[in-house]
Amino acid sequence: MASRIAAAIGASHVELDSLHWEPGWKEASVDLFRSRAAEATSGEKWVADGNYRAVRDILWGRADTVVWLDYPLRVAFWRVVRRTVRRILTREELWNGNREGLSALVGPDSMPLWVLKTHRIRRREYPELFASPEYGHLKVIRHGSNDETERWLAGLS
């Protein structure tokens, strides 16, 4: 979705996973990740894809709008399952030569488990963050369904 927004408004698309993940699924150091995120969002118009706590202050501090896809858990869960299965089967190269394997689908670090662990936390945490003075400048666009998101995207063109 971030790439679609960026194309619609003529902005650069910043994929945070590409800045975070080194070859071999090694995480970049926090300092390196923050430096990369700061550089990637130093321009006038950009759209970031993802939301990492480690760079949230940089991105949200520079952003004017946050688009929150606040879909129901069942929707988020099945989307990540379908996406992960597709990536495993097609051997899609993601960031820096990385490809998802079976562990991305099942196991303690799997994407579906991550969704199950974080969905409720995000629903509680984000409104509190958006209400804090440091992020009071943000326009928050919260979508609860794909149809809502698609209508909004259509209006950007």
C-alpha cells in the first residue's frame, strides 16, 4: 500500500524492512537502522512502509500523516499467512537477498504468530501514542477494512 500511496502523491517509497534486514536475515544494529531511516526520510516527500519502534520517533517526528490499517485480527492474520505462503512457494527475494522459509510460517518467530502477539498491543498502544504531545501534529487516517482503504486510495489519484 505504501508504494501505491507514494506513486499517487509523487513521493519516494521507503521500505523499512530493506533498511532493517541485512543478508542472511541479520538485523542491522539499532544505530545503523536509525541512520538509514533518517537518511531515507530526509527528503521533502516520502512514504514509509512499516513501523518499527526503533525508528518511530524519527519517522513520526518528520511525518505529517500516518495511515493505520487497523483491520480485524482475522483479516490481518489470514493476509500474513497468504503472503508468507506465496513468498515461500515462489522463493520471492525480499530484502538484501533474503527469502522466507518455512520458519516464517510456523515456529516461534513466524509472521502469523507475530500478528497474534502484536495485534491487540497495537490497538491499545497507537491511540495513546497519537494522543501524546510529541505526535500531536500527525493527521491519523485509520482504516478498518480493505474497502475503506481502497476508496481512500482511489481518492488520492
